[in-house]
Amino acid sequence: MERSESPLRRLLNRITPEAASPAGTPPTPIVARPAPRGAPPPPPPAHPPPGPPRQASGAHDHGVRFSVRPARPPEEDPPAPAPPVSYTSSPTVDWRVAARFTAPHRVLGALEALHRAGAAEWSCHAEPGGGAVWLLSGIGPTVGTELLALHGGAPHAVLGHGALAGERGGGPDQLSEVLSWPGLGLVDLVSRVPLTTPARADHRTLLVLTASQLLSSVVRQALAFGVEVSTLAVRARPWDSPDAPQRELTAFALTAPEVIPHALVIALSALPRTAVCRPVTGCERLLLDVRLRPPVDDALLYCTVPEGELWLLGDPEEWPPLRLEPLGTPAPVPTELVGVAAEPPTTASALPDAARVPSTQVRVVSDVHADTAVDAVLLHDDELPLLRRYLPGRPLGEAGFLLPGPGHHLLLEPVGLARDLPFGVPLHRIGPGSLFLESGHSLTPPLPPAARAHLFGLDGTSAVVCWHGGRHRFPLAPMVPLWTLWAPPAPVEVSSGLSKAGRELLDALDALATASGSAQGPPPTSHHDPAEALKRATRLRATGDHEAAAEAYRSAGDPLEAARLFEQAALEGTEER
């Protein structure tokens, strides 16, 4: 089978000299080299050659464009290598691939990939009449087209004469047309990224810019979360118009020793005309709205922000890119923004008698909506013999305690087993502290925690019980274990001492240890009474301190019950202040 000629060979076969060279003079060699990238196409010949040859299938074979020039004489020095090209967006850069992106965040993702591939030179241009962006890169066309297409772009290889290869669908034909469009920098690209919900991050410093009507609301919310707030007066102007009129605004600097709560970031970001911005790592004068999440590392967002300025990128509809010029240093928040009322004069009069509620009695009434949980049990003297017969062998008898009283006794236990007791008055701890109320009942008139602490004198040293028919205060010490109801009052006699043979054996062992120089057994350990830790846990649970009660249980060697109380403390929190 005859071997087909390549397009280059067919082109060289058509080249014929116009005149023969003089005798004795070797003809000048003619070579074909690829035209330099961006060079204009060669002028058409005076006598155009016949049409391009056809392939076997009948289609034209246009081949590859070449320019023909005399070869360099052998004695001529080779040209000096061109210096490396630094980053620039001018047409002098050897752009090798272009891609059209319909979304700015995809452009940023492609820039991140180009940076990782070692192609640091790029240029972005905004397509007129729409939101599309064109990205130019000096990376090789083979790798570049695949990489840019992977990130959602429509790539086009840049041919040697500046044309764009591939189907353009009515787009530009030449690279020069793309270069003539307005250029876009990192600030323009990031400001076009769509807003999303703020991601959970460890922010220690944030800057908040909001409307004047919301200044007080921002301050109160931040202080409620325990975040330090300071004010910063700034002079703002549009980022892309340095000569535009300036206006003075008030910004807030939020700082926290550890992390600013994410709930606060979400709440502030939801306010209208409010930008909650974080400093970019490595470029602290560039402030980025927490709702902007560009798909690039902060290292690629570095911008040369002038000294004495802050650049803010937020919602383009509410806060387009701004240049902020701080006017001084951060200052404390004014009291009028905090909303703190002025202290009343010392001569202020008390409430008039007509405004006071008539004298009423605090009563315990049945309530179908009241809590029916059982945290303790009130026992009468007649019920103690029943308790003595019921408790032996049950877990409640091992963990419970009694606070004795005149005719009534309070049964406390730290495990939550009192709900199974078939007699007695079930009690529920309503707080604050150790205030117990009969289960299924409520107080009338309703009293808030501060009022209950004041009226019942809750000081942490006693438990107050209110039931239908009476009220009583039980000191929290001493606490009597429930097992004392059936256990003998005196210690059980236990024999002790050693026989003569046992004494001789110990003497021999001491002599052997002395001769060998080894220690005579481990040192005695301190005696640990789990009943004391259990009593402390019961007392702490009666006062509502579940976390400390869990610690007492852990020291008593019961990690399971400690974990249960830790969980209860986390679920309930502090119901009273």
C-alpha cells in the first residue's frame, strides 16, 4: 500500500525557485517553520496556487499554516533566549488557551486549579452584554482545555495567528477581541460570587457594617452572646471609584477570646443592609463577607491594599465593594447604643400603696398542666415502718437518705428511684435551689424564680417543701441513710488477732524481706468512704446542681450514674438565675 504524503511534504513539493542561481553559488536553502504565535497571516501570492488537495474521502485537507523564509546561515549566532514572562494582563503574554465561563465562582475554581498546575499567568475579561467571563491562561492547550472544561468553562485553543479554535456560537473569533474587553481582577470576581449561608468557622474577630437604624440591635445581640464590641468610625467610598464622594459610617469590631458564637454570626448576617466580614488570612486589610465563600484558598486572595485603607467585599446589592478609611482607633460602645437606662436618683419614691397587690396567701393548688415528675418523697411518721419493710434489697434503700423532721420526713436520693415508691407524697423540685412542690400541683399566685427565692428564703443550706396542707423547711445536714431503718445500730463484732503459727509465719516473712532488702508490701492506702460521696451527690441534686452531683458520683466510683446526671444537666440547663 502506497504511503500517503503529509501536508508538510505536499507543501514543500509545491515550492519551486523563480530563477536558477548563478553558477558556482549554492542555492539558498529554504525551510518551513511554524509562524510565531500572534503573527499576522502571510500576504496572498500574486498567482494563487490551485485549491487544497483532497483526501481520499473527498474532503479538503487544509493542513497546518506555515510561513516560508530563508534559513539562517550556519555562521550566524543563535538568538538569545527570551527572558521569563512575569504576570501581566497585556497582549504581550503568550496566551495559549481561552475559556468562557457563565458563573464567576467557576472562574475562581479554575484559577485555583491553574495555580496548583503552576500556571500563574492569567487574565479575565467581562463579556459585553451579559454576565459571562473569559479566562486566558498561558498553560498548554492540551492540558488547559481539559482543565478549564473540567471546571465548567468552554475552552478554545489560541492558534498561532491569534484566532480562537473550536465552535464559538457567535462569540469572538480573535484573541484581540477578548483582550479589548474590560479586565476583571480578584476583587471583581469575588464580589460576583453568589451569597450562601455562613459556614461554621472559628472566627475571633469580625467587622460589622450595618444601617444606622440597626446599630443598637447589633450591639445588644453581640453583648447578649458575651462578645466584646467596639465602634470604629470609617469614611467609605466605592472601591472602583476612588474620586467618588465619601460618607462617614460606624462599623463594629467584634472580638472574642476563643470563638465568636456561630449563632450570633447567623443572626447578624440575616439582618438587612448588614455585612458581617472576616479578615482574609495573610491579607487582614481585605474584609470578606462571611456569606461569600469563594472556592479558592485565602493565599490566592492576596491584594495590595493601600496603607490606611480597608477593602470590604459584601452583598453587591446592599454593600458593593467599598474602600474604608478608619478615622482613629476602635472606641467603647456609647451607652445610648447599649440601651442602658440611666440610674434613678437616690431620692426616688417607692410605689404607692394603691399600686401594690392586696395581701394574699401563697397556696398549693391542683393543676392538670403541672409537672408530675418525682424528685423526692415526703413521708409521715406512720409510713416509716412501711418503708422499713419495703426497702431492704432494693436500689433505693442503698442510695436514699432521710432528712428528719417533726412528724414529716423528706426522702432524697440522687438516682431518680423515688418515683417507684408506692406510698408517701411525691414531690417535684421547681427551684430555684432546693424548693420542692407536690407533684401535679402549682403555686397560686404564680411566682417567678426570683420571687420564690425571696419569699421562701432559699439559701442553699435547707430544703423547703410545699404540699397540699402545709410547708416545712428541712436542714440539708445531717442526712440519715435509709439503710439505718433496718440495720443494727451497733457495729457487728468481728474477731481479730493472729494465732501462734500465723505470728511465726509473719516473723519469718519479715526476716526474709529484711535480708533481701526488698520492700515489705505496698504502703497503706487512705480509706475512701463511698457513702460520703453519695451523701454529697444527694445534697447537690436536691439543690439542683446536677453537674456537681455528677462529679460526686464519679468520685464515688459510679461513672454510669455520673454520665446520666451530666446528660440531665446538659438537657435542663439552669432554669433559674
